[in-house]
Amino acid sequence: MLEKYLVEYCAPTLASLKPANLFSLNLSEEPELYSQIERVNQWLDKKGLLLMELCRRGNKALLYLCRKSHLRRELEADAIGSFLSRYGYQNMELEHALERLKSRLAESEEFPHEIGVFLGYPLGDVIGFIENEGRNCKCSGCWKVYDNECEAKQLFARFARCRNVYTKLWNAGWSIRKLTVAV
């Protein structure tokens, strides 16, 4: 069942089009989530990906799939490091930054909106969302757009096509291992 959710919610990351995706999972549907994550990570790691639980609230787990090389590249950008330092991120190494994100999720009931950076959203859109408190965007799709609307719409369409193709292939019997691009 976990693999089905990965195809449905994380196809752009599996296809190496996006650094990361996030999805919520009802724990009653996945009673042995930790062992499933561990099993899936054994082969995801060989393809440069990491699946982790970011937090758990009630009967829901927030899962995060990232392409490690893409996320490392994002975190190395000076502008992103400077932005994240405002939220207590002192070390931009992948493991440290993800641990800080997990602690930010645990610290507060309010969602840490800097998570957009960890999902590959353009920094201008993440900052625009925070400054505008989610209002006044130019358009929305996978995220709310405050900066380059044309480019964002093209990306949204590309991600949707990817999701459609991956879903069709999954339904036709392709394994998630076969669908996951190695980088």
C-alpha cells in the first residue's frame, strides 16, 4: 500500500523532476509503517532517495520522500541557507537540515512554511507565501505562486503529466522499483 501512495503523491520525485514530495498517511491503513519505510529505503537508497516520517499527529503520519542529491544542491545555495537561518537552521548538511525540519514540526502546531524549500518550491514563492500569509498569490497548483507564474504553470503541468503516466504504468503492473529513476 505504501508503494501505491509513493506513486500517487511522489511521482515527480521518483522521476527526478522534483527534489521532494510530502504526503499524509492514515496509520490505520499502514499499521507497520516503520518496517515498511525501512524495507522501501533499502532499495530507494540505491537510487539516491530517502523516505522518512517527518511527524505524527493523532492517527496520521506525514511522510517525506526526497532525492538526496537534488536536495543537497538546494540547501547549498547561499540564498536558501540565509533564508533558513532565520528559522534556526544552522547546518545545511542534509541530515542536519532534515532533523531541524522535524524539530520545527514537533515544536509547534503551526506548520513551518519554510518546508517549501525542502519540497523544491522557488524561494521567491516560499517567501511570498510567508509574507502574504498565503493570500494574494498569482496562481496556485502544487504550491502558491508569487513570483514566476508562467514557469510555475509549466512545472505544474509537467508534474501532472508525470503523475498520470506513473499511475497508468503502476496500474499496468510496473513495479515502483522500475518506475524510480536512478541518478
